[in-house]
Amino acid sequence: MRSCRQYIILLLLLLSGMIAAAQNPNNLIATRTQLVLLVDLNSPKNYLDSIFKKAAISNVNINNFIKGDFSVLTKDGWVEAKRQKNIVQFNRPLKDLKANPPENPFVVTNDIIKNEPRHGYMDNAVYGVNKFINVTVYELPSGLTRFNLPGYLNARRVFLSGGFNDWSTLKGKMTKTTTGWFIDIKLQPGGWMYKFIINSDWTLDPNNSIQMGDGGGNTNSVYYKYNYTFKLHGFSIAKKITLVGSFNSWKNNELIFEKKGDAWELPLYLSEGMHSYRFIIDGRSIPDPANPDKYKDSDGLLSSVLNIGETVYFKLNGYTNAKNVYVAGSFNSWEQGKISMKKTTDGWSVPLILPAGNYDYKFIVDGEWITDPQNPVSDVESKQLNSFIAVKPNHTFNLIGYSSAKTVILSGSFNNWKQNGYRLGNNGSQWSISLHLEPGKCLYKFIVDDKWILDPGNKQWEQNQFGTGNSVLWIDR
Amino acid sequence: MGGINFKNAIIINDDPAPYGDFQTLIVPIKRAGNLIIVEAQLDSLEGNFVMDTGAPYLVLNATYFRDAPRLRNQESAGINGDSDGSYTTVVHNFSILDLHYSRITADVTDLSGIENGRGIKILGLLGTRLFNKFAITIDISNNLLYIHKLDAQGNIPSSERIFKDPYLHMPFKYLNDVIFLKGAVNDKTMWFVFDSGAETNLLDYRKSKKALSTMQIVSRSKLTGIGGSSFEILYARFDKLTVGDKDFMRNRVLITNLEKMGKAYDHSVDGILGYDFFSRGVFSINFVKSEFEMYIYNNQ
């Protein structure tokens, strides 16, 4: 009786399914006791791919399947129940859902809910200028940034919350004055979304004209902490001077200079890396007369080139008899013969402007590739041992002791747990390496002469799939 | 987040009542995925906690609280130790803004899965027992949590009520500090755990057999649990979810075996109402009167 009823339900489901999906008879349905998979052998390959994906059946060779080889489905627990012309029905019992019951809802939803990047951060901001109705956010001589919120004197408390404090509702507590509220915070150059929490209400900055959606349905205020000022001397009778560049797609009338004394100035935030730009003076476009770095584009137009980043001095002591010394690394795609070093009294040297990051490099002395003898820290990439440097490092890993170890390697989520990667340098009492890490959580371990160990200097660790634990580190913005 | 093998469930709750100078405390909240995040302070440590009515009490993340003192004769589980290494502790000076707890019994357990899944530092879970002298109201669209002190009758004083005329007003069963709501899936009666820490609705496959044939199966998935064991789920849609005497249309649900989660609650569970349900409106839980209310944003 039950099977008869099931059959009727199945028929009804099939019928309703057929009406809904006349084009695609492939379907996955459930009855009281089993899961039913219907596959039309004549359907296009992409339809078959999608029904197998829906049923979580992987590695089906479609050509073999069409020819009647159902072995992949059989191995997965499906039983061929019926075949009518080109439609094949496979069943599997619902009690397959019984095995290994999950421990908590999160285990079930973790992979189902898409892990979108967290909203409210502007890590990819390329450039920006502020636009305030009243300038209530500004830089202090101390290097801190002051956020003011005039008024709201009846509020019980006000917090500043934004990407810079990981949208904390507690950390940015503002101080009350006779005219309003303020807080001084340390900011890295860049674009920062923020809001005030007045009493408990998330509130846009009423004095800031720049607002931006965070991709998650919220609108925030935006402040740019500047890191560069364009300057142009002279042109005292010019009416309007603007800046165009690769960073703003050469859009005119967006970035406007202000006259300061006998010069024109335009401070802004500009991301690290290479940018090209021109000035437009009352409609006439010129490269930056004060910048010797220029290039000619395909139209024969000269533009200025600007490289934003940290200046790093690469130095090689000795080798004073060498004819040519170059440096090459991951920062220039290992192109040899491009960055030549200059001879000094006791060796060779070259300054390079590099964006924050981690770099492998080597010197090339008269054609011979060598690691940097002054740098104890190295990295292995494609089985090649290279010298290693972090520009603007934000964490130093130290391992005290282990002085008799031959090698100490750092392996973690930041380098896909590479087992032969970052090699720490030893200064006698401890092993160290500094890295520039992305904000967020890092898991890592040290490998001391092939033995994996937790960081004894870090109390924070979590369990891993081997039952041996990983050290835990959070990198702030 | 049920099922974290709650050790503390058997311990008599003799923690002193919390205190605070407020009638209604309004706490700004944040979101990570479908999780509701509340910042709280434990001694000098500030950080994120998941608002989790699926947990009976405060649960702390072992990564940051591994050295907290152990209550009674609990074995210390080292890194290669047995079981899940969780244990019970007592913490002092815990605050959610103006709401202060001088002493709380809490579990310490591994919450790294949540951190790694959502990319946010999680110090712990705020379970129901923290609020059992209050009513709480969560307005997700405005990112606010209201903690209400109650009058002598156990009601939110009418002058303090922010939302009026609930769409749904129903009693709940409060068993082992877990909220059970009576409802139905396509007219098949069920008892649901209301879990603000569940990012979807969940149904037990044994309890949903009758209802399954009325559902549209979206997909089947094979997932990996703690310790690498694999389990299966079905992702389905169905028309009518009834909670109390009200219907909620167009629902999504994950169907799997909830046996272990039921064991953690010490009570069998037919289903769990999570984000898909509670994100439809403002919800309010009066722990003293065991009443659940919902004010709807959208019932479509």
C-alpha cells in the first residue's frame, strides 16, 4: 500500500516537474523513504553536468554514462530503479542521511553559507580626496588622526567605529568636550569607512560629504588618510589646474589643485605601486615639470611616472672587482640585467621603491646569481634558495633558543603551509623573520630540523586535523 | 550553536544575578555571515561574541581562554588529549556595555571552526542563561540588541516597549536553557529549537519524512564534520512554515540528522529555526514569561 502511494506521489511529482521543466526532465526529488534522481540520457551535456552537481555526484564521465555505464552512481550508493525509454530513475534511501550526525549547526552551514569578504573595508582603494562640509576630521602633528563630532551633548556615549578598528562597537570610545565629541586614532594611509555610534545608533558623519555603500546593504562615511602631495610651482596666473592619471582613468575636473602661496598643491591618498599622470593647466595638458621620470605613450604624449612605496636599499659588500652587478627578484619578475647596482667605496648598492609585501631576491655578479651574504633570512621558491625581505613588515616571528638547530622554517596559512619556504635567520639567541601579512587570522608553525612545533612564545593555538595544533595570530589593519 | 557538548548543563546555576543602571539597554550589534555579533568585555579583554540562543550559557573560545581555571575535578586535556578538550570554568567581571556580571560559569571549548569559517575573531558565544532575568529584542535591519529589565509581572514596561503589535506572540518551552517553539512544516507538527546562532533553518530527516515529499529538493551535499567524518545533507525549499499560529511563506531548510544536537540539548529536536526564519523581522524573547514575539519586516 505504501509503495503504491509512493508511486502515485512520485507520478504526481513527475507530472508537476514535467510541466515546470518541460525542457529539462532531469530532476532530484524526495519521497518518504528515498531520494529519487531522474536523468534523461538524451539531454545536453550541460544539463547532465548540472543534475549530477545537484545530486552531489562527482567524476561522472558523461560519454560513458550515456552509453549505460552507471558505475560512478552505483559506487555513490544509487540504485538503478527503472528505465523508460531514455529516462533512467535512480534511488537511494533517505537513511543515508543518518551517518555521522553533525555536532552543531555551524558544521552544517559553514560551507553552505558563502563566506563573502567582510563588508566595510576599502583595501583596494586606489586614490581618494576628502570632501567635508565642515572639516571635522584632520591630521594632527603627532601623526594621529582626529575625528570630531560637534554637538550631541545629550548623548550618553559616542563611539567611532570603522574598518580601522575592525568595526568595533567598544574600542573607539570618544571623549566629550563642551562642544561635542572627539577621538584621536592611528591610521594607515588609505580609504577608511566609518560611522559614529551615538548612544547605540549607527550614524553617518553629518559633516562628511563622501558616503559609500559597503556591499552589504549599509552606507558609511569615508575618510582618506593622505600619503602624497602633488606640487606645481609657478603658473601664478592660471585659473584652474587639475590632475589626471592612470589611477582615475585620466578623468578631468575631478582632482583640482589649490593655490598655496606661490605653488599649487593637491594632497591625496594614492595606492602603492606605479602611476602615470599629467597636469591640466587651464585646459592645456603637461607632464610634471619637477619630475624627471617620464614616458611617451603610443600617441607620443609625455606623461610623468610616480612610484609610491617604501625605499629599500639593496647593498652588496665587497665584489669591488666585479664589472656588473644587478639585483633581480619577485618585485621585477626576476628579470636580470634590468636593475643595475652602483659601485660604492666598499661594494654595490641601489635604492628601490617597493610596495608593502614579501619579496625574494638575488644579486647577479658578472652573470653569477648569488644570495645576499648579509641577509640571514631566506625563502625557497621553485627549489631555489633566495634571499628574502619584507617591505613594511607588520609582524616578526621569533623563536628563542634552539641554537643547535640547523634550520628553522616558518610555515603557515599565509604561504599555503609550504614546508620548505621561509627560513628564519639566527642571531645567536633567537631565530627571526619579519613578514608583511594580510589583515585577519593567520595559523602557523615552526619546523625545527624537520620537526613541526607550536610557537612556544605564543599562548594562542587551536586544534588542527592532525591533533597537533596550530599557533594563532591575528593581524590588525 | 548547539551541540558543543555542553559540560556546564548539569551544574546548578548559582551565579549571582547581573546588574546594571538601565531600564532598557540598547547594544549595537554587527554581522558576520548570518551570525549576530555582540561585543563584550571580560576583564580588560574586549571582543566579539556570537549571540547564540542555541547555547545554554556563556561559552568561551579555547584559543584565548585555554588557561582559565578548571572547575572541580576536570581532567586537563592537553593538545594530544582525549575528547574535545572542553571544560567548565568561572569568569569574573563580564560586561555588555552597562550590563555587568560579577561571576559567570562558562564552558571553554574549541570555536575555531566559526572563526575560520567567518574570518572574524570570536571570543565566545552568548547563550540564553546570560539573559534569563530579562527580555531581549533583536532588530537585525538596524543592527540593535535591546536588553529589557522586566516589571514585577515579568513584562517589558509599556513605556519601554519599542515595537508594538507583534505579528507573532507565543509561549515557548524552556528546557535546559534552550527555547523550543511549536510549529509545523507544510502542516506537519514539529518542535523547533530557536537558535540565533544557526545560519539556516535545519530539519531532522527522520522528523521530516512526511513533509519531504511536499518539498522541492534544491540539492544534495556531502560535508565534512569535526574530525573529518563525512555526512550528507539535503537543501530544500518549502512553502509553509508555521510557528505558533502564524504562517511564514517561502522557506529554505537544510535536512540532516539532528540526533547529536538533540543529545547536546538533552532533548530530541525536530528542527532548528535559524537565520532564514528570524531575519524576517524583529524578534523578542521574554525569558521570564517564556514568550516569543516577532515583528515582521517581510513575510514573502
